[in-house]
Amino acid sequence: MSIFMLVGIFGTLISKEPKIKREKNLKNHHHARFFLVIVISVAFFIYSYSKLNNPFSEDQILLGFIFAISRIIFCFLIVFIIIYFFTLINIVSAKSVKRSYLNPIMNFLNRYGKFAFLILLLISLYRIADVVMGVMANIFYLEKGYNISQIATYSKFFGVFATILGGFIGGYFSFKYGTMKALFFGAFIAASSNLLFAWLASSPTSIKFLITVITADNISSGFAGAAFVIYLSGLTSVKFTATQYALFSSIMLFLPKLIAGYSGGWVDLIGYQNFFILTAILGVPVLFLIIWIGRFAPIKD
């Protein structure tokens, strides 16, 4: 796995920077102090998060979810306070913090104005249907009666090739029909594929059924993933590509992963079939968001 990761590292090293005018705004010792402040902030975030334990029981899913969001917001506030404190005592300059973190955000807000919030909402919800469902997939396979070797073969081996195939189809569809149409279709089939899991939950244990559902799910996931990456790439400004794409990709998984952490509790309450149907319904608002944004907030350079 480490050797495979070297491909991305090597590709990054040999890639040329975009031809834009850059300011040499920080000296080496300023870079070191800036990096140290970020490390300290992250350390405090992790420490604060680990010390705030959930006081609610496993049955109180909604209260536990509200507490989880509140805990994360509180930890982020601590980070902001720490960074602000270091700017007050001139360990790092407020100008460098603004240039590194606020300017990319303001650039995005200025380009999309009142639609920026809707775009961020779309980013945070686009993968919600398959992410919330996906964390329970392997557990479902096991409880359905499939053995580990079958899951490994069809889900983790052939499923990978199905995902790659879906990615190629999604890329071609985006090129042929446009990003927003591909985004809509990807969201539709990704949510719809969850209904196949609901069907599988009520069907007899069959390898053919398993192969069919896994193949359809992975193709739809690959399609949606490719269309979404194209959309996110189009949202970024050349001047702030790295920061904005990092922000978008983090927002993309933040809420879905947070909700997915409670998937086990949902299954205990309503069962697998209803859970998969519910995750499909979670993808419906995304379709309306895509239609709205596609009409009033097209991608801007």
C-alpha cells in the first residue's frame, strides 16, 4: 500500500506549479513558527475532543448526535482562540493567518455570493447516502450469512474494478453532457443503489444477488465520485487551489461521516431494510440542490 501511495507523491513532485504571481510573504523562521502554532492548535483540538465524553446512552441517538456536533464546534472555537492568542503576542502575524486561511474562503464567497452557502451545503450532503450506508455494508454481509472470503472476493476485489469502471463512465458522461447533469445523475444512482441493499436484506442469501448489488453499488459510487471531483475542481480558484480543494474535500465527508457513526444505532432501532431505504431518502434533497444550483449558480472561473 505504501508503494502505491508513492505514485501520488511522485506525481505531485514532478507536477509544475500554475503560472501565477506569488508573493514571498514569509521567511523560513516565520514558516516554522506558523507550522508550530498549527501543530499546537491541532493537539489542543484532539485533547479537548478526547476529554469531552458523551453523557448520553446508546439509545439516545438524537441527543448523542447533537452533543457530537456541539463538541466539534467547541473544539474548533478553542483552536480559533489559540491562534488568535498567538497573533496577539506576535508569534505569528495576523496578516499571514488571513492570507493562508481567510483569503481562500473570502475568494470563494466573493465569487459565488449568496449561493456560496448552498454550494457548501451541496458539498456536505452529496455523498451522504452512500457514506452513511457504506459503513454498515460489511457488517450487513456478515449478518446476512456471507463469509469473509466471499465478501473479500466480490466486494473488495471485483468491487474495486467496478468502481474504476464507474469512474471512467462518470468522467465521460461529464465531458459529454456537462458537470451538473453528471452530478445529478451520479447522486440519483448512488442513492437508488441503496434500495438494492434493502432488496438484498429481504431476499434469500445468494451469491448472485450479492454480486449484482455490489457491482451496481460500486459502479454508481465510482460514477458519482468522478462527477463530484470534477465539480469540486471547477469550484476552486487557480490562486487558492490547494486550500480550497482541501476545504471542499473535508466538508464533503464531515457531516456524512459524523452521521454514519450512528448507523449501528439506526439499524438496531429500525432494521437493515428500513435503514437502507432511509439512507436512499437522505439523497433526495441533494437532487433538488443540484437543480437549484445548476440554474442559478454555475461554476465560475
